[in-house]
Amino acid sequence: MNDRDIAEYLQSHPEFFEKHAELVANIKLTSPHGQRAVSLQERQVEMQRDKNKQLERRLAELLRYGHENDGTSSKIHRWTLQVLGERDPHAVPGAITRGLREVFDVPVSALRAWHVDEPYQPAEFARNVSEEVRIFAGSLSTPYCGSNTGFEAVTWLGAEVEPASVALLALRDPLREDAEVFGLLVMGSPDPRRFHAGMSTDFLTQIGQLASATLGRLRTTC
């Protein structure tokens, strides 16, 4: 019999140790917490204790994530109220980017939009958008988070120090699956870990959708 045969036999015959109770007391195993020998019962207790510690760490981690998510949700709510509270349509883009800096502590942020109605075309947020940027924005199905590899849109930030990490969010009608991209929202940070490829983008997606819906009033109806 090999190890697997023995394990399968003991699993299918749980009464084995009841019939041979003396084995339980006599079996000695090496403790994972040292080189001392412990009984089978002690080893089981230690294994259960380690398992409980792992569960406690996992629970603490989930609680921490829950608190962080609650905090982020609260910030999104506060930012949304600030943006919706802006009554001047010309000032809406500025309210969006300013709110990101004030509420989320984003060091630098900017946005550009195209296909906007005629009264808004002379505005800064509607100018200097190259065809390359528009094509790039159209290729983003999810927010880009990662290192700054020389994106043209990063120049909109006008930062004295070039950001080490950036988040790029395409702006499109959130209520239409086939909606064309009409803008790009850019956030930057000197911290290379602020926006990284492995981070969750759920909240960034929400921010992009809310910004897109708010900017919808500036778009041309043509």
C-alpha cells in the first residue's frame, strides 16, 4: 500500500481509530512551530488554530476593503453633488477635474471633449485634440491605469513634474452600448503606485460614466 491507499482507507473507515484508540495517543508528529514531537490531538489543535488565524486575517482584509470601498463611495457621492451643483454649462468640465483634485486628492487632472455644441467650441476643453488622441480614446473599452509612457493627452495636465502614473478614461454615453467616444479624462500622479495596471477600475468606470453623463449637455445634437 502507498500513502494514497492508506489515506483513502482511513477516510472510508473512520471507525478505525475508534477500534484502535491507543494509536491516537501514541502517534507522535513534528510540530510545525518547532522540532518538538506532539501527539496527533495536539497537531490537530495546532492545525485548527492556524486555520482560524488564516480566516481571521482574511476577515480583517475583507473588512479593510469594505471600509475603503465605503470611503470611496462616499467620495464619489460628494464629487457627483459638486458637479451636478454647477449650473453654468461652460464651467462643468472644470468642476469635474477640480472635484477630482479636491475630493480624491488627485494631484493633476484634465479633460478634453470633441463634437461639442457651437457655444462651447472656443473653450479650452474643446481645443487641441489631435486625431491620434481621438483614435486612442476610441480604443479604450476600460480605463487605462499604469505608467506614463508619453501619452499625448498627458500634456493637457500642464504639470511641472511629469506624472509617473496616469489614469485615462474614455468619455462616451453610458446609456448606449454603441456610443462613440466624445472625450478623454486624464488623471496623473507623481506616485508610480497611485495608478497601476493591477488596480480595480470599478470606481474609475463609475467616475467616467458620471462625467460622460454630465457632459452630455454640451454635445452637439447633430
